[in-house]
Amino acid sequence: MKRFSKRGFLITLFTLLFVLLTVASASASATVTWARLSSKVWRCQIAWSGTSGNTTITDNNVAGMVLYAEVVPADSPTADYDITITNAAGIDLFGGQLNNLSSSAAERREPVVPYVYWSGSHTFTWANQSEASASGTVYVYIRTP
């Protein structure tokens, strides 16, 4: 019986982990763009694709109240997939309202509590989605003072 050396085992293990992480990270991507719709309303557009993933949303010097989000699936995500948008403290701005989304119908969702404030960077995450070719877009509308 052939025995592996500790060094050979570690090299094999790290190589395997690197390959798995490379494949996992290549299966998801997101793009964030900002648009000023009026003197007081901004729209943050997050276009995502792939299985589960996340991206950072920089604030683009926009601070204000979150009005609502529009979620538009494009290429058949898994039914009941979830989206979260969290602030720096890890708080979900929509309080779970962007969970269990339709795989085919566009939806408009509001934060679970009124007066949710958008400021600074946020993390956008999509999960419970297993279709590698799936994609969608989320539009978050923010009213500035």
C-alpha cells in the first residue's frame, strides 16, 4: 500500500480546493449601475447571473430612504429564490421581503418597516438558485432629501 507524504497530501488538498473555489466563483456574476431619475430619486440597478453569489454595492454618494425594489427574473431562476441587500451592520434592508421570489413574474416589494435609510456600501446576495444559466435584475429606488 502506497503512503502519501504529508507534503504531497497538502499540495493535493490545496490544489483541489483551488479548483473547486475557481469553479464556484466563475458560476456567478453581478453588475451594479446607478441612474438619477429625478432631482430626488435614484435607481440602483443590479444585474445578476449564475447560481448563488454576492457583490458589493458602493453608495455612489447616494443617501436616502429606500422606496421599493422591482425584481425582474430573466432566464428562469429556480422558483422561490432569495435576494438580500444588507448594510454594513449586516441588516437586511427589506427584512426578508425579497425571499421566495417567482422564477417568471416581475415583482415589486417594499421594505418590511417604513423609513429604511440607504447610506454607504451594501452587499447584494442571491441564493437558493441552482440554475447556472439563470439571470435577473433588481432595481432599488431611493429618495434623497
